[in-house]
Amino acid sequence: GSAGVAAVTLKHGSALSTDGRYFLQAEMQLDAAEWELLRFGEKGVPTIGEWLAQKLECGESVGIDPAVHSVDNAVKLRKELAAGGVELRLLDGENLVDAVLGDAREPLPTAAMRVHALEHAGLSVCEKLELVRGEMREEGAGVLLLSTLDEVAWMFNTRGQDVPHCPVTLSYALIGLDFARLFVDEGKVTAEVRAHLSDASVEVHPYGACAAQLQALVAEGKRAWLDAATGSAGMQAAAEAGASTWSDGCGGDEPAAKKR
């Protein structure tokens, strides 16, 4: 499936919240003795957060992997849980589902990136960077996080093969007023792509290094811009860890989304 949120509790059962596209499939595949199906969007059906707040006892907590929940989703979930006196915790460490899967988990894709020709892109990477930096200056931002894959592809005029039928690559980007960094599995970066990025002074860094570098940049005093609708709760936590106060962070739609 492509949409759904699951909750597993120690003593109060488990639930799957999904929309109408998957009601029949869920009914056939879920063990009704173990799982409750929450038909998202139907009248009177609770969200996963509301269900947890009803099931858990006051003082209990719910853990999530902050890498796979947006800032907005985490804020909404925390509010729903708080209504029942339940705490939301961002887990630090391996995703528990991944830990259970172990070697059975499918490996991350390794297909090579390619350059998206200027005749199709319309603007060079340098031109796009200057457009985005103009909006960063207006907003007072010192660093912009891009985490939506199509926005990263647009920003750097690259394409990938990591998602079927969608030419994107698993990646992040950090854009500053005087730097641009792409975080990606470096094995995917061909010599042509590396030269293309180098021409625009774009640095290539390991995929897993983005959060630590964001934290370090904020610690230097740079004001961070992160789109709460698409940026992960984990990336916000990294920025918060580097800041004396997060109230100075930028909000709203980030400029790459608006410029596309």
C-alpha cells in the first residue's frame, strides 16, 4: 500500500488507519483478533492518535521514528495524545520495524543518477540557487533544508531511479547563502553528475550526514528554514539541538517548492 499508519501497543492491541482505497485489502489481510481497522475519513472513526489516547493509560508514552514523520504530523499526534495524558517520544536509534526485519529488509536502491539537460530544466543550477537564496535573504534564513525528493532533483538538475515511475534519488540538500550540499549515496554519483554539480559549486556528502551538519550550522548561528509539512521531526530535532532557541526558526513553504 501507499497510505496508512499503524500503532502497536503492549497491552491494548494494534490498529491500522488507512483510507478507502485499502479498506477491502485490509479486511482480507489483517488478523482481526490482533488488529483493529480504522477507516480514515469515515464519520466517528478516530485518528490513530485519538485511538491511542483512548486505549493507553495516563502517563504512558508512544514512540515514533522521527525520520518518517513530518513535523506537522508529529505536532498533531502529540496534541491528540496529550488529550489522554499520553506522551509522545521521538526514538533515538534504529527503527523498531527495521530491527525486527533484520536481513529481510529490502536494501536501499543503488541506481545511478543522471544529469537533467538544461534545455529541459529551463534554468541552470546556479540560476536556481540564486533565486532560492534571494528568498532566503528576505526570510532571514542562513540555511535551507530540502527533503522532498522532487525538490532536490529540481534544485540540482539531476534525475534518479530510486522510486518506480518517478525519476528521483533518495537524498537531502542543505542550501546556504554561500554553499550548497547534496546528501546522497555517493555510489550513485557518476563522474558526469559530479562534474555537473562541481560546476555549480555543489558539494556531495554522505546521505546519513545531513542531520549532524544541519545541527552544526544552526549551532554556528545560522537561522534554519524547514518546511513543517515535508521536513521530518528528526531534522527539526537536529536543528533544535543546535539552537539556543528554536523560536527563531523559519516556517512556511520553502522556496524550492514555490519556484518549481
